[in-house]
Amino acid sequence: MTRDNASKATDPIRPHWVEWLTGLAATTIVVAVIGWMAFEAMTSDDRPPELAVQILAIDPQPSGWRVMIEVRNSGDQAAAAVDIKASLLDGPELVEEAGMTFDYVAAGSTSRGGLLFVNNPSLHQLQVVPSGFTEP
């Protein structure tokens, strides 16, 4: 009986086909990610943040008006502490100002937020522009 136990211990263990399939899938994913990172590193221009603001909606609120905006970063670098300034103008006269800060806008992404006004922005000229950012 001692010989049977010894011969079983030396038999090679063959992996199941599922293990081979899992290993192949994992290897394919790792090689694809490394290839994508290498491609991005070689072709990226590393442009600084390029920020633009778009007005999405103007809605009445109990205390005034809400202007929903979207900030788009078309650059290759992220921007932090993105300041947005908004002005309501009646001709050359400033009626009201509002501002906000987005904590972070990643490269190639968008972030949304809202500006609050007491006066109706639809009755005046509304200017919304990014006014500054920091590099994270």
C-alpha cells in the first residue's frame, strides 16, 4: 500500500481547460492594456486644459433662477479648481454676477453644475466663461 501512495504523489497534475482559457484571457487583457498605454504615450500631445462652458438650461427656483452649465475640458491635462464667472448684462450695465468653482475636470471629460441668480437670465444678456484653474 505504501507503493500506491508514492506513485500517486508523483503523477503530474494536468490543468483543466478552463484554467488555460482564463490564463489566455488574462494575458490578452494585460498585453492590450500595455499596448494601449504605449500608444497613448507616443501619440499624446500633452496639451494643457482647454476649457469651454455651455449653458444647458435656465429654470425658475423659489429664490430666483438656476442656470445649469457644463464645463468641457478638451485638453490632454486635467484642471483643478476651475473657476466659472457669469454676468447678467443689460447693454453695458452689469445687472448681476455669479460664480462657482469645479473641484476637478479630468482631461477629455465634462462636469456639470448650476449658477443661481436673483434676476431672470432670459431677460438679459448672459455671459458664462471659465476664468481660471490650477494644475492638479
